[in-house]
Amino acid sequence: MSIWVKFFANTMSTPTLLRSRFWRKSKGFFQTSLEMPRVSDQQKKSISLHTADSPYVKDARFLIIPADLHQDFTPCSGSVDRLDGYSAWLKPNMPSIPFPPDEELLLIEFRDQYVFTHRTRVTERQDGCILVAAPSLTEQEESQLAPTTGRHDYRVKVDVPIQIRYLNEKPGTPLKTGQLLDLSRGGMSFHSRDTEDYEEGAELNLQVVSWEYPVNIDAEISRVKSTEDGLIVAVKFKNAMSVRQREMVSAFILQVQRRDALSRSLPSENV
């Protein structure tokens, strides 16, 4: 189980459970060619990074979170500004959300149909930018952010208001409102009291603005179900999802799952 999958699976439980399962740090990972390589048969999807395969290229984007997941954090994103030997200077994509103060970070990269998770270390900070060393650990897995994965993957329950509009509506058209019910990396569902405005196949823009890491994404209605007080509308994300939109969805799920984890406790912890 890779870092990315393991994080999503374990954060739905308690911090103690997360610690016991997530922090098997060195088992099953290939290290980069800059260090002595070690390999375990238990990890099939870990990869070895050579100098020529460095993820640090000009303008490469990463979703960035602390390697220590026990603390409170806000996911942010950054891009490679310039190279410094095998290291790279990263600049924040949103200056209002600075890089975590931690020394050890996870850089999550979306490349084609894959997700790469790089573990790295901050060696210098300057004017809001950070200098990160070559990754010491890297994992590759198939991305589950594309709509073709359906909605069977990691899903979180969320109860927050959303704003909705059709993509073909004229500017200035009043936004519809709804209540977000759940979110996965393939789509989401929401409740609406409007009983006549949603049809399968229609394209929408959905904005979740009340969360500390907002989501604004385009989607297509895949299913509509009538209820006593309105409609349950399920949507799937479009094939043309941008890297920025993938980052927003991933960061939103990270926040929700982390909060869910911290709100629970094992019985053994209460003894």
C-alpha cells in the first residue's frame, strides 16, 4: 500500500491507528540513486529515482503537506521556480497559503495517469520560498482522480453548503444552492430543494466556499434521485480536470479526513 493510499485509508481512523500503520517509514521503499538503495518485496509500486528522473523541472507543480501528519496543517501547492544542483527552489502558487514550517515534507505530483509522492527535506527558506533536497523516497501509483474510476474510491462525508451553476448559463445568472453530502476523487453528491432544475448529462460548476481550502470544479450530472424534500444529485468530475482542480479536491479530502481522524479515539486510549 503506497503512501498516498495508506494516508487516505488510515486517516478515516484515529491518530493512534494512523501512527501505527503510516509510519513504517523505511520498509518497502526504493531510495534515490543519491543514497544507498534498499528494496523490499512488500512494496510493488515504489520506484527508484535516478538523477535523470528527478521530479524537479521548471514549473513542475506539487501539492505539499507535512510528512508528520499528526499535527494541524493546511495543504498548499507550489511550483519549481529554479534548480540548484539536485535541489530545487519552490514558490507558493497561492501566497495566502504558505508552505508548512516543517523540515520534512511530502510533495504530491500528478503526472499523466499517475500520482507520485516524494518525501523531501527543506534545507533553506527565503522570502516565502523553500529550497528542497532531492527526494529520499518516491512512490508511484495509478491516479484515482479521473472520472473513469467512478465513485468507488475514497469518499468522505461532508455537510457544507455549495453554490451551483450550469456551465452554459449567462454571466450574472443567480447561483443555485445546495448541501454537499459526500466527496470522492471521482465525483460528489449534493442535496437540492430545487426539484426541476437538474437533468442527467448536464454540466455544472460547483463551488464549496465555506471550507478553509475551497473547491471550485466542473462536473457532469450522472444520477438524480427524488427525495421527500428535494433531490439527491450525483456528479462525476470531467475528463478535462486541470492539475489545479485535482489539487483542490485532494486538499479538501485531506482536510476532511484529518479532522475526522482527530475527532475519534480508540477505546484503549480512554482506559
